[in-house]
Amino acid sequence: MSGKVSAAAAAELESVECGRLCEFKGFLSDLVRDSVSNAANVGDSARISISRTSNETYPVCSQEVPAEIIMTVWNHLQLKRCPRFFQLPILRAVAAEVEEGCRNAKDCECSASAKQDQGEKNPSTEPGIVYDLLKLQKYVVNNLEKMLTRLTDNTEAANLQNYAEKGALCANGANCTCKAEEAPSLPVYTVGHVKNKPRKMEDRHVCLERYSDLYQLKQPYSFYGVFDGHSGPLAASYVTSQLPYILAQSLKGTAYDLNDIKSYREAFEHSFLQADKMFSKKVISSGTTAVCVLLAHRVAPLYGHLYVAWVGDSKALLVSPTVSLQLVKPHKPDAPDERKRIEMAEGGGTVMYVQGQWRVNGILNVSRSIGDYSVAPAIAEPDFVDVSLTAAHDFIVLGTDGLFDHVSEAVIVETIYKALTDKEQKIENIPKLLIELAKEGDSQDNITVVIIFLKNRPDIVENFTRI
């Protein structure tokens, strides 16, 4: 008797499976095919997708490892377009394996030279093992891909359903409708970023529409952040992984009360200060601005709530057809309150006009930042605002000064609404329009823009054209 299954029989077997499970099997099959193709063309090294270059690394202490693992796995799953309902269980499984395995993986650890920052003193003051970021990322991705490869083995076929989120699969067989069903509604966002004229890209951003699921929070949140790095991208890279994680740990002790503003303010303040403290211990000459938005999802009859914290001069614009509200008051050294604080700082601080800008101690052109350990008057304590959303609010624009210093808020708003009403214009192309406007406005800086839509596109267009 032949052990082969005819194509017709295979199709019939697939038709009686849950549609989401079939999608996951297809994803795994595609991975194997792509892996074989990549290995044949350019070698196994091409399989490792690490976003940072060899010059963009820092020592990672044990306390920081979980956040780096979570973000590395999550980013890789997004890059590979892993089906939504399998992402989190895979992440949990890989994270558990990696956290256990990397304790004994000597190839993840820092060498003596890796702990140095351009001749500066050894920054590692934390007890326990210290890892090199790039080596740790490579180790994580290797373990993730090994797990996914294992799942393609025929012996694992019966276990694939264990890698789906609880309740995601159905037992309807040929009548399965899972594949056609939409995932739970989440905010749509779009991102654009460009190096522009500087020698390297120092901006970073993070968009976690499934923030609560990722960090196992009971309340429904999404998280977005834009970070404008300076003196290198390391501080900005660091906070993209660490700040969302630290904030989530703080929020786990926060009751879901939209009006408990004090708890949210304290959670953000702790997160910014803790990220600054941990990064500063590395004695790396890098810093970053930060503007972060925590979006509490709509719970009827409310339209949701925004909690915004920032240091530096990146901005956040909340837009409705009739009113655009700039949520951020930039932290600049020449602002009277910031100048007074700097000049009264312990050890003394000065505000000087250097190279066409007011600067803290003649160095830094923002008065608050994360990092910048050598510029003591530049603190990481964030400012904070909250806004109750209404039916009128359509979208939020986050951006670095490379955008906002060269394109007026009115033009930004007009451009986005005009693009949304143009049926030929794709949402993912809208940030590119703003970036081109910034370049036309003589922006010489890195440019990053994130647009978070608070409604479906047709509802935004209807809201706009009604005015």
C-alpha cells in the first residue's frame, strides 16, 4: 500500500481544519522554502535579521534581558508576518527557552572590549552575567528560527494547535469561518522615517498596537513612541526595548480607572527615570528625546483615553477636523522655567548660545533627555498630559523635530486629511508626503513620523467632510 496522499485527498484534509491553523501551516511551509533559498544563495548568515549594525551595541545586564528578548522575538515575528493568533504563544515559548539557555550560552556574553565605550571605564556595575546586545539578539533569533523549523516536522503536526492563542481555533471542520473572520479591532497606524542629510540615522520608534497582550496587562492598551537620538543612536535604541517593558511592569499595579491620572503619571515618571538610570550606568555618550503615547482603548460608552509623556522636543499632535491640539511643550534650554532649573542645578549648569542654538552647558540643545550622563542638568523627568477622547478626534501624529520644525501643524493636518479623502492614496504612503514636505522646508535632520488613526478611514473622511 502506498504511503502517499493524493492532492485531492490532501485538499480535503485541509478543508476540514480550522482556517487559522491552515494559515499557520502555510506560514511555516513558506519559512522553510525561504530558508532553503536563502541558504543556497547567500549562506546561513542571511537568515539572521538584526536591525542594528556592529557599531550599535551595548552591554545588557540580567535585569534588562527579558525586555530585549521580547522585543527581538516580536520584531522578528512581525518581519516574517507570522499569523496574528500564533504570535504570542510562540513568543512566550521562545522567551522561556532563551532566558533559560542564555545563562549558559557563553557566546552571548560581553568580551572585555565589548564592555568599553570608546576608551571609557567599564560601565558594567550590575551583578551577574553581562551580555552583548548583538550577540544576544543573534542567539534569540537563532532559537526562534530553530523552534519554527521544528514545527514543520511531521511529528509536530498534531501539536501545532498548542501554539494558537486560547479560543483562536474552532472545530467547525469544513464549515470553519475563522480564516474569514476579522481579528479584534485595533488602531491602525503608519510610519515613515528617513536618514536625510546626517551621516547616520539616530531616530528610533516603536509601535505596539497589541501592547497589553504582549506584556500581559489586563487593561486594553496600545503604546507608541518616537525617539530622536543624539551622539549616536544607542540611547534611542535602548529605550525602544526597555521603556515599554518598564512601563508595563508599573501598569500592572494600576487599577483600570481612566480618571486615576496620578497612577498613570507616576508609572510614566518611574519608567523614564528608570530607563535613564539603567542606561546611564553603561557610561555611553548618547542620549535621546522621547514622546510616548499610551492609548487606552475604547470601552463603551467612552471613546478611550490618551496618556502622553515626553522629554525633549519631539511632539504629539491630536487632530480633529476643527481643532488640532499640540500635546507637547518642548523642553528647550532657553525656556524661562528650564533655564532657571538648569542654572540652579546641583553642581551648577549654564545655558549658552553655541552653533546657532541655545544649549545646556554649551552641548545639548534640549533640556531634558534620557541618557546624556555627562550633562547632569539635562534630566529625564518627563512632563505628562492626559486627554479624554471624543467622537471628534480622528488621529494622532508623533514626530521628531526633523518634521515639526519644518512643516507647520496646519499643513501637516491638511496634508493627512487630503490624502485620506483621495481614494487612490494608500495609508502607508501618507508619512512619505510629510517627509517630502519637511525636506522642501529645508529639514537637514533625521525625520520620523508616526500616524495613529483613531477611527476607520471612511469614518474619518465622513467626519472631515461633514464640517
